[in-house]
Amino acid sequence: MPSRAWLLPACVTALATVVALALCTSGVQRHPARAAARPLAARPAAAPHHAAKPPIVARSVWATGAGEANGTARTPPPPRYDDKVVAVFVHHTDSPNGYDCADAPRIIRYLAAGQTGARDWDDIGYNFLVDRCGTIYEGRAGGTDRPVTGAHTQGFNHRTTGVAALGTFTAGVPVPPPMAEAIAALAAWKLGLADIDPRASVRLTSSNSLSRYTAGTTADLPAVAGHDEGYATSCPGAALTARLPDIRQRAARLQHRP
């Protein structure tokens, strides 16, 4: 579940793990009378660790009619974009778990209606949502392939993406394996676009003192983090939080990292 203030200001740079090209000689230069000096050779850059894009259900599947139930239907404003995504924040929606996966679009529609209605947000805050069957849905408008600025983690919405697990995952509640796998696949793909290791930490700067960090404070946070890493909340629930180490490892394997 997200924090209460949205469309937050920018959160600035995090460390990327791109390795720079380095020049090196192929050996000791010989005497010019005996052999010509060998030219400097460029050492190849490390290959980026990309992962395949998982299947994502388009926003149009659920967004039609969002807000109609309570009279708050609206057209979202033009999306905002960052330069890249360096971290993924994991949430749960704090909603019932016993749903039929065929009803996921309707559930997302009602979540969006609540956020754009009573809370007066401009759009659903999460960039992606995942149901218990492992289906990934596009959330906030702007395009799944682009680094859309979300509204999911107070103080840390820039250069991050928010993925919400449909359900409530407090202590003792099983996290469906297809859901965990889908979150890992999504994290591997989005972070791989910037060559970020899902097991790493990244540096993010808080833009809002309502977060766990005073505005302007730079924090080292997991590249795949629970909502509670950036904001004082019980989200994403103890059960889903306990699965995050496995999700990070799975995401790293999907990026073909050792």
C-alpha cells in the first residue's frame, strides 16, 4: 500500500554498475630497432546483464471505466519520465487474497478508483501490479518500456519503479510461487536495462521528509526493496518481505549473473 502524498519531486542519482572501457597495452614495448611498438588496444567493456521482458498485460485491459464506480473517472495527465530505473520497490495492495485471477482487472480498476477518487491522485500509483497467478499488469500510464515516474514510495519515486502484489501478505500468509517468480522476472528486466544487479544496493536521495529519510539525505537501499525500506509502513507485509532475498537471487539468475 502506498504512502499518502504523490507526484513527488525528484529523487536524484543512484550508482550504476556500467564498467568503463579501459585502455591497456598487450605487452612491454620492445626496442624500436627490433620490433615496432604495438598499438594500444581497448579492453572490451563488460557485457550488460539484460533479462528478457516478461509478458505484461496492457493498461487498456483494466483502465476502461476506472473510477466510474464512484464517479471519479478521469483522464490522467501526461506522464513524467526519469532517465532510467535503478531500483524496484515491492508493495502489497492490502486487499483480499481469495480472488479469481480472472477478476484481477476489476480489482485493479477499483484500486485505481480509490486512489484517484478519495485520495485525489492523478493516476494509479504503482507502475505494475502482479496477481497470484503471476500475471503482470501495466499500472501507471506512460509505457512499460519507459522509466515512468511513479507514485508509490514517499520520497523515492524517481529512478525507481513500483510493483504491487495483489493481496495481503502479512506474517504467515503464503506468497504464491507464480507471483514471486513474476516479480523477479519484472525486476530482472527493468533493472537490466540499466545493468543493475538485483542483489546490489543503490544510492537514492530522498525528496520528501515524510519518508524514512529527511529530504536531501542519500541512502543506500536494496535495488529490489520493500516499500518499508523507504517509508515507515508494514507494506509489503512480513511474508512478502521474507521472500525478497529469494526474489533478488532469482532476478540475478534471470540476468545471467554468476
